[in-house]
Amino acid sequence: MATNDNSNVEGFVLREFSYRESSKIIEVFTKDMGKISIIAKGVLNKKNPNLSSTQRFVKASYNLYKSGEKFFGIRDATLLKSYSKSNKNFDIIVYKSAICDLLLRTIDFDQKDLVYNLMDKTFDSFEKASGNYFNIFLCFLLKYISFSGFKPNLKECSMCGSKINPNDAYFSEKDGGMVDSSCKKIKKDIVYLTREEYLYILKLIYTPTDQVSKIDLKIEKKKIINLVTSYVLECLEIKKFSSLDWVIKLVK
């Protein structure tokens, strides 16, 4: 939903693609207006001052005008954060691509405030971290799905409500969380989690985003990424997309 005042519109560029000879169309997740489409006319011309503010993954502020029914145009723009370090790291680019593609498919206007703040903290964390980017990506997925109303039940059995024993923990995608050893006998879709894997997922949800790169527990990354992505896709009712495939291939 657009507001009457289209000045100082702050947002993240989720996607960019060329339009005609010298222009771009960018999809931007904004702080106040949700997801919008912007035509950046002439931005590919040499010395155009707005070029840096239309690159994918940057955070920028735009003064906009309405351009047709579905698009905005740029009067001028200011680059707020280029994330110059993380946007040169191949692994982080893969993770950011999957995050942006997920938002393009699912972001809801009603949840924009929570998700925008999460996006802001996630991109800052990628920029500042010296490693463990996998943690930051999974933290985003788990917190995003929680904001979407599908927070996994990790502390009690999703079937009987009994407290979960970390030494005997199983995750059920269909039941939306953990099941205990007694209930797991009647389930077929469960995934066994070691104590450290269970605590790892718990910490990702309840640790501040800027601290998750410090989590260091022994886990089987392939198992965890498959579990979390499968749960997210199932809850949001979307199919796996190519950038998410790249993430899964990246994880060893």
C-alpha cells in the first residue's frame, strides 16, 4: 500500500533487471510501504548518480513519484548501506539471494515492520561476521517463519504437551515442532536431533540476530538445512526455488 508522501522511502533492493537500453526495474522491500516496484530510468547511463542505490542487496532511501498503476519512478536516491564487504563474499551472496527470493514470494504487508527490522539486523550481521554465515541465514528463516505465524514448538511435545528432553528429541514437520519419545512411535515423518542439534535450533530462535554467528555447536549441517527449509516451504506453501537449491549445495 502506498502512502501519499513518497519521499524518503527507505528499503532494501531485493531484485534488479534491465529495462530497455539504459533503465532498470527494481523490486524494493520498503520500511513503510512493503514491497514495491520501481522504474529507475536512465540509471545505466554513465555518471548517473542513482546507480549505486539500485544495486541488489543495498539499502537506500528514495524520493519517488507514481509511474503508472503498478510502478514508481525515482526522482533521486541516497545510498544508505552498500554492505561492501559482505556483497563481495560468494557464500553470503548465495544466502542473501535466497532470503530476497523468499521475500519476493511471500512477504505480507501486515508483517512488514517485524520483517524489515529482521532484514536490517540480518544484513548488518552478515557484514560484521567473520564466519558462521550459515547460522545467520538459518536464524533469518526461523525468525521469519515465526513472524509468519508458524513458530515451531521446541520446548514441549507438539502432540501431548510434555516437556522435551534434549537428549531424546524428534522434530515433526507436520506437527510443527518437537515430539517426545513416546509420541514418536506413532509418527512417520520425524527427524531425530542430537542434543546439540536440538539446542542449536533453540538458540537460533532465541538469540539476538547479531549474536548468532557466535553459536558453535556440533551439528550435521546438511540435516539441519534440509529440515528447516522443508519446514519453511511447507508452512508457506511454496515450492523450492533455485537460489535455495544453491544454499543447500553450498552447505557441507
